[in-house]
Amino acid sequence: MLRAAAFAAAGLGPRLGSRLLSAAAIHAVPAPNQQPEVFYNKIFINNEWHDAVSKKTFPTINPSTGEVICQVAEGDKEDVDRAVKAARAAFQLGSPWRRMDASERGHLLNRLADLIERDRTYLARSEHLELDASLAVCSALETLDNGKPYLVSYLTDLALVLKCIRYYAGWADKYHGKTVPMDGDFFSYTRHEPVGVCGQIIPWNFPLLMQAWKLSPALATGNVIVMKVAEQTPLTALYVANLVKEAGFPPGVVNIVPGFGSTAGAAIASHEDVDKVAFTGSTEVGHHIQVSAGRSNLKRVTLELGGKSPNIIMSDADMDWAVEQAHSALFFNQGQCCCAGSRVFVQEDVYAEFVERSVIRAKSRVVGNPFDNQTEQGPQVDETQFKKILGYIKSGKEEGAKLMCGGGAAADRGYFVQPTVFGDVQDGMTIAKDEIFGPVMSILKFKTIEEVIRRANNSKYGLAAGVFTKDLDKANYLSQALQAGTVWINCYNIFGPQMPFGGYKMSGHGREMGEYGLQTYTEVKSVVVKVPQKNS
């Protein structure tokens, strides 16, 4: 996700491309410390750090080497119970959080953003710096724990984190009810009230950004939070927990429990005192969360799930632009994006040229040490994902797709996969149906616009889609016909906090970001007051 945002963050136009981005922006990015110290690896409840009740820990792994970074407290049901209890206490009527002015909630969110910006390089690189040098403090910890290139952590992920938090800080005192001119002698109005205790379960592909997407609208609207962070990438979220305390949020408002989905995550989804759960991750796990929420207290549910997004290249498209954008739409973030343009449909009269040029571009992609400024692609997040991707590549070859490049491991250690391109892919092949979540491009041929609409929509997913064409009528027609929550025209992976994001069909329900993202964190209450006489 989000490669184009790096161009904007660096002050460059998107047509400059990734190589020019590095050349123009590298001098402004502080150098990373590749061996950062980890300061926070416990459970955060009531603004305090705790060991797990069970005293268990689990290792978090550096995906570039396969080596253990550190041990992290392994939260379980008992720890979730403690976190929910703390959150519920912070949400009681008359508590400091419930009594706080909405504008002050916005002020706290802005302070949190300022602190993240202060420590930007640490979260990108994980090095404890003095305040006067601390803009290089938040991106390398993300790179160390997740494997994404440091430049992407710094220029894209952290930039979007700051924009998201500040955007919702501005909404804190502006999302409100209204007076309603009801018939009769009544004064009637609505209130937008916080839902209450919100369980939030975030994924490993964009740890900091997904944390911001969840925390920001929930806190802006006055909710309290119990967050389960991905076991693969817990470190940056725990560092941000310390900044939450430093920013001045009252105890119990934000609680963060590292742990496993089958234990800590399941405990949140089924908890009788959690009022809402928001989950980003696989469709399979989303099913379980929906069921658990229904079987317990019928808690509200927001799901942002998987995708198998079509990216349609019409014959009149700007070929240079389409090839580069389709490449980044699939390969960005090591292909670990829910909205990756993983089914590339190319009109038949330009198919051969597009495949040839896409293979050349994939072969030129630089895979390696994510702390090297020349690297475009780091490792996959862990061994499980690494093996899963290689299994899909094997399936593609066995089912008759033509392997054009890549297809194997890209290093002797770590979880690196070669940028892989398949041609002659058919709709029924596994690589054309399943969410691979890796650097594997599947290119399919089509003839007519009606054909590609039918085939693009023939999927259980509906998260995103792309269209490349110079014909505005075709672009508008396709944008209306495609069953997807986001349709990008002549671009891909363009995100901003102002625009909602979410899916159709089994890609989930509900929306994050934008004004729409506030709706799922509020209850609308109608209040009707009898008055002696109503006047206009």
C-alpha cells in the first residue's frame, strides 16, 4: 500500500518514480541505526507496564535475518480482562476522560502526533536520540520489526500516521448532533455519544499506520481502547503507548496488549464488556470475529479484510505510467497489502508489450537490506508468510501459468522472495483467486470492457480496483461498474485521511478514515424535551 504517498511526503510529483524519489529525498532523511535498543516490550494497562499474568513471553523476529530481536510479554484472556476493566473504569460517568472537553481531546491527539514526529526516526529506526536530533527517532523500529525499507517507513508510513492523527484531532469538537424541528411543543436534538470500550485488533503489514487509523477516530469521539497488536510486529505500537502516556491521556483510556490472535484477539472479540471491535486482517479471521461478537453481547463490528483487487489496463493507457503504477500497486510493501493490485487485466492488443515491460521492471527491482537506501523491497514479515508465498508460486507453475521471472527465495537467510511475474494466468487458477499477500504479479488478458467488468467482479473480494485509460467515458463507466470500496483511475495506492477506505462483499464492512470513519465509533441518541410553548 501507499507508495505514491512517499512521493508527496518528499515533495515530489508521482511521475518521478521510486529511484528519483530516493535521489531527491535521501539527503533529508536521517541515517538509521540498524541495531536499535528496544525500550518497551510489556503490556500497557492504565498507563503502566505489566508482565503477562501468566509470565509468558514470545519472541519477535527480525525478518531480515530470522534472529530474535527480543522477548515480548504474551497477553492472554486474563490480561485482556484487566485491560477491559481499566478501560471501563476510565469510561465511567464523571471520570476525567468523560468530563474532558472535546477540544481538549483534540489537543491531546495533536500532542501525540507531535511526540511521534519528535521520535520519527526511532519509530522508523529505533534509536534513542536527544530531543534536538529526534526527528530521526520513529521509522527504524518499524523497519527492524517489520522488514519494510527504512525510507518507506520514514517518508510514507510515518508521514501518513501524523496526517491521520492530526486530521482526527481537528474533528474532535466538530462531530456533533443537531436540533430537530419535531412537531408539537417539544425541544428535540440528537447527541453523538462514544460507543464505549472499543476492542481494536491491528495487522502486521502497516503496524504504525493501522494503529493510527484505529486510535485516532476512537479517541476523537471519546471512546476508550483495548488494542491487540500483531504478534509479528508489536514493538512500534508499544513505543507509541509510552507516547500516549507522555501526551497526557488519562490512565485506562488506551491499553495495549501484545499477544496471539487465537488467545488475546479471541478474548477481545468475545468479551461481554467490550462494546465494539474493529479488526483489520484476513477474511478468515474476520469470520471468527463476526461470529464471536454475535455470540457474546452483539457488539458492533467493523472489518477491513482481504482483497484480490483487479487492476485494469486498457489499450489506450499511457504505457510507461501504467507499467510503473501496476508494478508498485503489486510489489509495494513486499506485496503485503490488502488492496494490492494482484490481478492485472491487460487488453489483448497491448498485452504482450505490457508483460515484457513488466518483467523488465520486476527484474530491476532491488531486493535486500531494508536499511539500505537503494533497497526497494525488504523481506516478508516472517517464515510462515515466506513459505506461504513460495507455495503459491509452486501452485501457479503446476496449474499452467507461465513464470516470466522470479519464483524463488532471494537470499540465503531472512525471508526474502524474488519479485515474481506470471503470464498466461487464467481466472480459475489459485494465484488468480487467493490473496497471496506477497510479491507475485498475475497478468491476465481480456478483449472487451464488458468482459473485464464481469471477470473483475467475479471474486468474493471487493476492496479496491484500478483503471488505466485516457478515455474519461471508459474510466467513469468502469468506476461505476466495479464492485470495490475504492477505485483508482490512472493511479494506485493513493491514500489520505480525508477519504474513507473499506470493502464490498467479503472484504469487510464499515469504513475507516474520513468523516465516515467517525460514524462507527459513535451512538446517535435522540433527546425529546416537553416545553410549555415552542416558537419558530
